[in-house]
Amino acid sequence: MTERTRIILKSGKDQSLRRFHPWVFSGAIKKIHGIVREGDLVDLFDNKGEFLALGHYQEGSISVRVISFEKLEPGESFWENRISNAWNLRKSLHLTDNSGTSVFRWINAEGDGLPGLIVDFYNGAVVIQLHSVGMYRSLERIVDALKKTGGQRIHTIFLKSESSLPDKPGISERTGFLMGENRSGEVMEHGYRFLVNWEEGQKTGFFIDQRTNRKLVGDWSRNRKVLNMFGYTGGFSVYAMGGGADLVHSVDSSGKAVELTRRRRQGTMRHMPWMPLPI
């Protein structure tokens, strides 16, 4: 096993790790044995020398993001296991083979034991967003594991980290296609069709975390007039119209967002009253 820099925590500062919290704050560190740079893998020990966890070091208030509470070498099998476990969890939630929904978050950072890594699935297009130098250095293995797990389900892999990666020496590639070249595509969510542009859109292209809220708006919209302010590309508007709203106005300052909203209207609900308005 590779010899790594050892970080010793102050007395009493090990309790959060023993409860499997994935962060170590700078104030908890007593001593660093060796030279450490941003993104390095480090071993964490309590003040008595007991191993606690393995993680990526970074400068700032959060000094270490934990990727394992076991002492191991995070090689190819580590990444494959974490990424396939995340896929299988989504499969158990009926997201991976759902004819009515083809967009979901595949890797949710700390939630899947991979802090600093976001991966979203858009009907065969995979968008990666990195939030740490440690994950940036592991990108090749991450991509290999995504391909192995996703197989023929994946036609595009796009790296979109220009706004999320810290500005550090040695980091060059932040955005670009790692597989395929599709810049946009159609996805389904609860039976509604959405055109997503992951290259130019906000976040990774679509606000996936608002799925439940969009459905809730749809449930409340029957026979109502709905104003969707800061509507982006009209996700909430689609649900409102689908839920039986009498009228929906969608307002956003972005001309591109408004145009996508219009295209959704034309492709999804032509017969319903709908008005995307730029401001």
C-alpha cells in the first residue's frame, strides 16, 4: 500500500469521523506528518495513533473530504464499486429503467461516498461536475468506471466543471467532451418531455433536484392561473399546464431560456394556453 501523508487530529476531534461524518475541518488538525498538496490522498488518525479514515486534502475550512473509513488503496475496483453501487441504488428506486423518467442524479457526492463528485444522467448523456482537486486527479478512473457500469446506455460523457473546480496549478481541462459529442437531448420526467442543453445550461443542464417540487406544482395547478417567475426553461410551467392550469406565464431574463421554453411548449403541449415572456 502506498505510503501517504498522515494527519493527526486533536483530542476529541475524532468523534465526528467515528459517526462517519465525511468532513474534517482545519481546526480539528493537530499535526501533518509530511508534505501535502491540494488533492492528495491522506490518512487520518486520532491523537493516539488509531486509523480513522482516508480522504482528499484541500486548502480551506474543510481540509479533508473522506472517501473511505477503511484503510485501502483506492484503485480501479474502488471506483467501480462506488459507481456501480450508486447505479444499483437508483435502479432499486426504479430510475434507471423507467419509461416515464430518463433523467436522474447518478452520483450525489457525499451521499454516495464520493465527496466532490456530481454525475447526472440525461437519457444516455452523462454530465460530470467536479468540486475538488482530488476528484479531478481521479477523473480517468471515474470515467472508466462510468463506462463500465453504464455500458451501452451511455452515448455521451461531458465534463462541466469550469465554475466548480478551484483555480489551482495543474488543473487545465475543466470542460469538454470525454465521449461522444451530443450537446443537448430530450429527456423524460414523469412522462413530460424536456429538451436539455448540458453544454450551455445552468448547473449540469437541468435542475434535477426540483423533480418533486415540479410534481407538487402540477398537483396544485388545476383551474388556476400560474406565474412562473425566474422560470429558466419552463420546467414548472410544463407541470402546471399538465396539471390542468387555465393559464401559465413563464418569465425569465435569459433569451436562451425563453426560447427553450417556447420549444417545450411547441413539442409538449401545443393545445394549452402558454406564454413565455422575456424581461
